[in-house]
Amino acid sequence: MSDINTTSHTEEDHTGPVKNPKQLLLTVFFSFVAPIFIIIGLVLYVTSDKKPEAGAVNMEKAIAMRIQKVGAVEIRDANRELKSGEEVFKAQCSACHAAGLAGSPKFGDVAAWAPRIKTGYDALLNSAVKGKNAMGAQGGGDFETLEIGRAVVYMANAAGAKFEAPKAVAAAK
């Protein structure tokens, strides 16, 4: 009798974990189909960060904005001839001040310039260098403070001010 019990017990040890068709289908599903869905889910999760931002029309521009440099070095010629007030006005300031755009006082308009002239040259220069209202810093130009000062004097004097044009400081030998 003990031979029968040991024989059937041994026979059961040699069969696999799948004992019926339902277990077979579940095993196939979880070993082949589930990993595919898991891989697709991981791929979507990883690549979801690469989608363009809402409103990004130009992908190249959007990418360039994200990877732009933190800072930049600009090398200028230190020995270049400084521009006069009229030259700076024509190059940079005339875009707005010639027509009086964006609330800027029109060149030569005494009524528009009078309250500004009363604040003095330093206040006008500060507004021009740092920007004010719609005007950006230095009017958006690449001029030195001395050149901006000359342009301020040129525009203010055209409207009746009697400011003296700033002079360049002589370099020490």
C-alpha cells in the first residue's frame, strides 16, 4: 500500500504548474502580452517629456530657447571713435522719437519735452540707460553711456534745453 501512495505522489511532482487550459491562457497572457503593454507604457512615459510646449510653432526656435547659453561675452573695439548725439539719435532713437511712437516725446516737440527737461539731465540719462515705460534699456541699442548721454542732450536741446554735451574722460597715461 505504501507503494501506491509514493508512486502517485512522485507522479504529481513531475507535472508542471499549469494543470488546466485556463491556467495555460493566463500564463501565456502574463508572460507575453503583459510585458508588451508594460514596454509601451514605459516608452510613452519616457518620451512624453519630448513633446513641444503648447503654442510652440517653430520647433527649432523652441529647442534653441531651451538650450541657450546662460551668458555671453561680447568683444568690442575699445579704441573705436565714439558717436555724436546726432549719430546715435539717427541710428537708434529716431525709430520711436522721430514719429513719437509708444508714448515717446517727438523730436523737437517743446510741449512734450518741457516736463522731462525740468527733471534734469541726470534723470533723462537714467531713463535712457535703464529704460522707461515702453523704451528698453539704452533704447535697445549697443552704445556706451557717454554716447547715450550725447543723444539725450541732442534731443533735449532740440526741444529748448540748454544741456552741455558730455565729454569723454581722457585716458590716464
